[in-house]
Amino acid sequence: MKFGKKLWLIFGPVVIAVISVWIVLLLPLNHQRVSQDALRRGSVSLSTNIYHGQLFKKQAFAENYVPFLGSSELLRMDPMHPSVLAAKYHRSYQPFLLGSAGSQSLNHYFTLQGVHSELKDKKIIFIISPQWFTKQGQAPAAFSYYYSPLQAIQWLLTAKDSKATHYAAKRLLAMPSGKSSLIVENCLEKTARGESLTHSDRLLLDLRRHILLNEDALFSRFRLVDRWRRIEAGERVLPKRDSTTSLNRLAIRLARQHTTTNRFGIDNHFYSERLRGSRINGLRDSQRSFDYRQSPEYSDLELLLSEFKQVHANVLFVIPPINHRWATYTGLSMPMLQQTATKIKYQLRSQGFDHITDLTNDSQQNYMMQDTIHLGWLGWLKVDQAVKPFLTEPQDQPTYHLNSYFFTKNWQESLTLQKSDGQHGE
Amino acid sequence: MNDTEKIYSILNDLTGEDLTDKGDTNLFDTGLLDSMATVQLLLEIETEIGVEVPVSEFERSEWETPNKIIAKVGSLK
Amino acid sequence: MINLQPYSNPNYFMILLAALLPIMIGLYFGRRLKIYEALFTFSFLVLTFGGDHWHQGVALIIYTIYQVGLTMGFERYRRTKNQTSIFVSTVLLSILPLVIVKFTPLFPNDHSFNIGFLGISYLTFKTVQVIMELRDGTIKEISWQQYLQFLLFFPTISSGPIDRYRRFIKDYDHVPDRKTYLADVDQAVFYLFQGFLYKYILGYIFGTLLLPNVSQAALSQRYALGGTGISWYLLAYMYVYSMYLFFDFAGYSLFAVSISYFMGIKTPMNFNKPFLAHNIKEFWNRWHMTLSFWFRDFIFMRFTFWVMKHHWVKNRVRMSQLAYLVNFLVMGFWHGITWYYIVYGLFHAAAIILNDYWLRYKKKHADQIPHNKWTEGLAIFATFNIVCFSFLIFSGFLNQLWF
């Protein structure tokens, strides 16, 4: 029939296109693997598609890659960066960097979903920045940037009913990201109330997960930022032998070369790009009122700790120093920073997280920082002095005993390290 | 002068071209008439021929050539 | 309660196309299912303005009752009388809600009920147009059912294109024959996929992938060039933003036109290769066409007609300059009451006035000015850059950069 043929000419291509898209999305692609070379580049690329997906993480954590969770300092890839040291000296581990400017505990919690079996009993390095612990805590815009529906769905399908789970669901619902999909939002609301998901909820989420995993398998290997060349450039500068004295000497020499234009010990390039001229005057005393002691971030951190406990991870926590001369200029309070570190350490230690490297008191030392708040040169070496033994030597399996008090507003706002039962802390 | 001659005289005035033999020229596509000149055209038609053309009546496709304008004015008279 | 924003995700298109199917089958067999269409419109309005957008839904209902009452009242009045003062008051009352909405952001401390909703300005364009045509007598009578269908026509309610009442009703009352309808559907499918390409691929590349990066880079240079913030990144931002604005909006408009065609309504197109315009005047005949034509027909032409009829301004050149200024200033204010929208309007008024000077000069000296494909290319290039610069003003980025 004439009109029938015309209809087919109009809709035929559409039907074929729709069917082929569905076929691609529903193919069993979840056993895809990436090459060793891609994995190596992925481990330092800091690309969001890796952070969003799970193809790379899953394979990396099953091998000798160790998750290095952090934020913007991970990008400071000078020759003393952990990825360079591990590659140059063929250490038994290689860092897998997760996180960039703006990613905090809540994002890290969700990015670790979907790789639980690979994380089991693994060691993890976690660099906690005091700068995360602001009055508002995690900024919604930054959260959306690192959030992916796959993370949320993986979590929804495996979450067990608990205080931590309720807390996570509520946090996600408070972000615009949690409302970006109808079905996810709906399931989050149920989870937050402690209800279990229905059979059809699970079916829908499962389908969605399958599609997202296929997208991840098909597309996440593209658009990787290639930073491995910077790692190799760093390797060429490093001395042949992995010795603390020669590394220290080199770090001081490099730091001296790169901080010639200003009195703050800030990298020349950073200084001229971001601070030089009239800008710097505007920043004098600009951080006088900064206070990191009261923040919702403390409870987000607790959520991440519950994740570490769940997968039996053995975690080394690093609290980086800040640039002391810069802090003096901007009026940032050192006592406040010390109290922040104390509060974080109390939360960790009182629950059995004992591997802590607190560098706050190393702030006075020269060449620790590449710029205002980011680790560099000697700072990275100092981190390495804790990381290397932690990762290369056998460690006792820790026992964690979590306290849900750390999820409360009381703790977020507490200035006294006082527990709910009135017992005083350290 | 009859209406047709009047319309050509208005159009020649507005466009600065002699359109008398070019009754099917598209005045908008060629850029001879713009919105401004169109308003003048409507006003001149009102004063010279005595046909009131509301702006709403002005549908470009019905007014795009001299011949169409002549027909349209005739129908509104 | 669920809430879906128009054309925002694949689910929306699936629901929409499924709901369209009965309408399409009806039209294929030569019938328009008016009751079903009314239900269809109602359900999608609930989806858009329900859920946590319910306050917008309430505002829409009140607004619609108000406008329908106003227009029907004027129609009744116009059957027997035609006083200018009544006409002017009706137009003013009709734009009053929009004016309130536009001024509300100036009073951030006022927390009373917000009467705004997505698409209020597009509805206002429609009502003002109908009132003006009632005054001119080109629309003689309207039925409230048809008027509602026109106002609340679902595919275009949130952001246009702006249709005209008489044109819309002609399509609405008419059922195309099968051959014509199939040609429309063919076109609709094409527009739909062109829309996907524009909004979800090109718009995504420019808006989601590139824009945040150039924006950040440009902001990091805010002290460049003696504190003006003028840097290469700012230039990059200008182009990236312009491309994003075009592909996002043109993509959206294509969806609206496509869905209309599926329903046998030929909603006018909004864009016609705007970046290939040879000058600013031509640009406005190619960019957001239904808006610029609305302004041309209901602001520019009426304003000129009125001033010239009263012989207030004699000189034709001065007259057109004044009309452009009024036209683009109103457009600037319509976009929002911020300095950059108003400067954007003034900039375009200035550009089109200068453009007119040049066109007149060119006409006079036609024999001395070369015309070939190189000069045409140059004209297109210059126009493109002037337009992109105006979009940089429009984006509000300078506000962020400087203040």
C-alpha cells in the first residue's frame, strides 16, 4: 500500500535506530577489560568519567593499585608526587588517584560503591583537607560534578538498613543530584525512611544499572586526560636510588628553583597566574573568620568511615599542612586549624582508625607546600615517609567500633570533643 | 490617477526605483521595503486612496509584490 | 507527585510520543480528536506544573483565568464600541502580571506569593497580540475554548515559538489530507532528530563540556589587561557561549515545532541559519524569528504608525532610529531588569541604526562599492562577531567578571 510504504520510509529509520541503541545498551558488556597501559594512564588522569564509572576502578583495585582519595592536591604532580615515586622505584603498589578540586567525603563515599568486593581488606590512603570542613560543608554544585547516577544506583541496590544508610539517603536527597532522576529519588526517599525497595523498584534500578554499566564500558576509556607524561617527566628527574637523603636534597633544590618570585614560598607559576598584582592585596586578612571546627562535613566523614568498616579497609589518614606564611598573610588562625585536626583525629581514633599522619604542625617548615594549601616537594616526601611503610609492610587488621553520635548535629557543632554520654575525649 | 497608478507612485517614491513594469518583484526579499517603509506605505494608502489598513491586516505574504498590493487594496476598498 | 520539565530527558520524549499516538492515528484517518487533545494538554500541564512546581501551577491557573476573562471582556466590548482609552487599559492590564514578575527580583526581601511561572512571557505575547488584533478588527470573534487551546498549546507553552491566533486556529480547525499530513510527519521526524543533534550533542558539547572550562579560565584572568579582565579566554567564552545559546535554544525550538507538526499544527520556525546573516537587520530576520517578528509587528510597526500618523516626527530616518531604540529597549527590559539585558538591547539598537546608515550609503554609492563573494564573506564574518559580542553582554558573564 502506498501510504504504508510512506509510513515505513518515515518511521523505519527511527525504529531501526531505537532498536540498535537498545541492543547496544543491553548487550552483556560488563566483562570488558582495559589494557594495562590504559589503566596506568587512568590511575593519574583524575578524569571525572573514571570517578563516575566503575570499569577502571574495578580492575585497578583487583590489581596492585591503591586508592588515594583526596582533592585538589592530587593534581600537584611534581617529582615527589606519590604516583611518580611508586612508578620510578617499582614499588609493590601504584596509587590510583580519586578526587579533584571540590570532591569531599560524600563524593568519595559514593564513588566507592560498586567496587566493594575489590576493596575488601584493601589498604587505602585518604588525604583529608581541613578546607572541606566549612559551615556549609559539601557544596551542591561541586557534588553534582562528581556524582553519577551509577554510583547512587549501585549504592541503592546494596545498601543495608542502618543509621549510616538513612543518613546517606538524606544527604543525597538534599543535593540537586539526588532529584535528577525520578526513580532514584523515589527509591532514596524509601531508603531514607528505612523502607525496603519493592521488587519492581529493584527491577527498574537493575535495568538502569545495566545500561549505565554498558555506557561506562563503552565510553569511559575515551576522554581520559593524559597526565602519565607528567609522571614520566618526574621520573626522569628523580635519583636512581630510593633514598630519603638524596630525595630530600632534590626536593629542596627544586622547591628553591620554583619559588623565586614571592616571599610566600608559592610556586612562581601559581603566583603569577592567581595572585600577582592587585589581587594579592585583596586577600590580606581575608581568611580571618574562617572556621573549620563546626561543619556538616564531620558527619559526611563518618559516612565514609562506615564504608571503610564495611569493606574492612585498612586506611591511612593524612591531614596535610598549610602554607604558614600565606596563612599569616590571610589571617587564617593556626590554633583553629590545630583544633580542627584534633577534632578529626578524635573522631578517627575513638572509632579505631589509628593510622593517622597529621602534618598540621609541619606547616612552619619551608618547601612543604607547592602553593597556598596544596602539598608539594618536601610535603609529598613527608607523606611518602608514612605511605611507603604503610603500604609495603604488613599491617595488623584493624577493628573498628563506630559510634552513630558522629552523625548528629551535636557532633558537627561540638567544640569540646564531648561524647553523647558526657565522657570527655582526649 | 487611478488607484494602480497611485500605488506605483507611492512605491516608486518609497523604494527609489521605477517599479512600474515590475509588478511581480518581491519587495521584501529584495530589500526594497523594510518595516519602516511598510508603515509609510500603509499611511500613504490611507491618505491617498482613503483605504484604512490596520497593521494587523498586514500579512507579508499578501503584500510582497506591487500586484499583490494592488489586489489587496482593491479588496479592502 | 511527579514533575517533568519539557523536553528534558529521554523518558519525557517516550511519554510524549506515546501520548501523541492517538492524535496521530486520528489525523492519519482524517479526524482531529479535540477532546483527547484537551485531555492531553491538561495532563502535560499537570506534569510540567505539578509536583514540587505546584505553586507555578496555581499561578498558571489564576493567570489564565485572568487573561481569558480580560480578552473575552474586550471582545464583547469591541462588538459595539472602540474607545482608545479602553483598548490601552486592556493592553496594560494584560501585561501587568508580566511586569510584576519582571520587577520582583528587584525586591529580594519580599517573600509574598510569586505569581511567575515557566512561560509567562510567551503567554503574554499571545494575549497582547489577540487584544491588538481585536482592536484592529482583524479578529472579530473568539470562543473561549479555542482561545484556551491557543494559549495553552502544550508544545510551545514554556518557551515558544510564538504563534499567531488566526494562523493557529486555521490549522486547528482544519484536518490535513493524508498526503499532506504524512509530509508534515516526515518533517516532524526530521526536526525532532535535528533537535536531538542540536540540543543534546552540540548544545552538550558547548554548554556542558566547554563552557564551564572557559568560564573558569576567563574568571581566573579577571585582573588581566589592567584589571579589565579582557583575555583570550574571555574571547573563547564569547564564542562558546554563543554556540551554546544557539544550539540549546534552536534545539528546543525544533522540538516544539516537531511536536506541533505531529499534531497537524504548523508552528512557525524560530531560527533560519542566523550566523549566516550578512548584517544585523538580516540577523533579526533569522534569529529567534517569532520573537523578533512579534516585536516588529506589535511594537516597531505600531509605534511608527502611531507617531507618523500624528506627524510627531517628520524625518523618516530619525523616525526609524527612534523606533529601533524603543523596540530593542522594550526587548531588553523584557529579558529582565538587569544592566546587561538593557545594554544588550541598546547595543542592538545602535548596531541596527549604524547598519542602516551603511545600507543607505551603500545604496547611494552602489557603483563604487565592490560586491563579490569575498565582501559577502567579510560581511557575514563581521556580523557574526558583532552578534557574538552582544551575546557576551547578554550572558551576564561580564557582571560576574567585573562585580
